[in-house]
Amino acid sequence: MPSTPLSDHVEALLSAEGPLPIVAAGDPVLRRPTEPLDGQLSDDQLARLIEAMRITMHAAPGVGLAAPQIGLPLRLAVIEDPANVADDVRTARGRVPQPFRVLVNPSYEAVGERRAAFYEGCLSVPGYQAVVARHERVRLRALDELGRTVDEEFGGWPARIVQHETDHLDGTLYLDRAELRSLSSTQSQTALERWAQPTPQLAATELGFTLPGAR
């Protein structure tokens, strides 16, 4: 397979050991539509890239990572969520464990009209959380790392992860969809207490915003 700028970029990234650097908001790569994955990388390169993304996601730690977050304008993301949260949070947010999954060229569409609003953060916007109203259920279409078709519905928190990571591949950050009055620093204990609530109702009352998509 002939070398391409993308494959060279991937090799440069993979030459370093350990987790990859995560690109922060303000870098243009996070604001550009990505290139579909269609044979630009060898099978070996893709496998090594996916493993590096998995290591980076775990180290951050996070529940998803998109290729632009490591500087690659490629339509590729990984997700995984052990959902180690309190029972009341699990119930309110529909947060259930998700195994490690690779999403190649993903897209999603809403299933039904219901939306859910919860605090959300991003590895590329460190130090902050904000309330985002998202589709409660979505239909995901993608390929997996072996080129097999994925056509599956997600609900609750897994649906939120799918939307967040796929948005990255379209140059969209969660702040573009957020209720900005809810923006809270994770360095503030008071803000952390608001964020840790099963729902954002307390934050909406104290910070003075109408909760979008409230149940």
C-alpha cells in the first residue's frame, strides 16, 4: 500500500509509547469535518491506532475518544463505559455498561422526539461541564474495525456517548449544543456538587436557566 500523508501522520503518532496527547479546544482539527476511513491505512496501522486510542481513552479517563481529539481528521471513534456510578445516577441517566467498541464512519439519527438533558464534559475541553439536551434514543449506522455493518439503536447514556463522539467527527463540540448558563468548573466543589446530582434540576434552579429537554 503506498504511503499517504495520513498514514505517515499515524505512524508518527504511534512512534511514541504510552497514551497519545489529546488535542484541546482551539485546535482547527476539532472544527473540521473528517475524512471517511476508506483504505488509507493498512490493517496493521488501523489495529495499532485503535489500540492506542483505547489506551489514551482509559488513561484520560474517558468513555469515548474520536480521532480528531488526537489530531487525526479521520472518521473514527472508540467508546467504552464501565458505568461505575451510584444507583440513583444510573437510573436517572440511563447509564449502563458499554463494552469497548470501534465506530468507523458513524452517523446517527434520532429515534422518536424525546430529549434528555444532563451535564456533559469532554476530554478536549478539560476543567468544565455543561448541560446538553440530546436525543434520548438514536439509531447508529457505522462499520466496526473488521468492516462489518453496525445498525443499532442506543438509549440513555450510551446514546449520549454515540452522539458526542459522532459530533466530534463533524467538527462539533458539546459546547455548541450546551446551555451556557450551566457551564461549571470542575475545580469548584460547589460546581462539582451540582454536576454530581442525578439530574441537572438543582443547577437549573441555582444558575437560572430553563432545563432543556427536561423529563
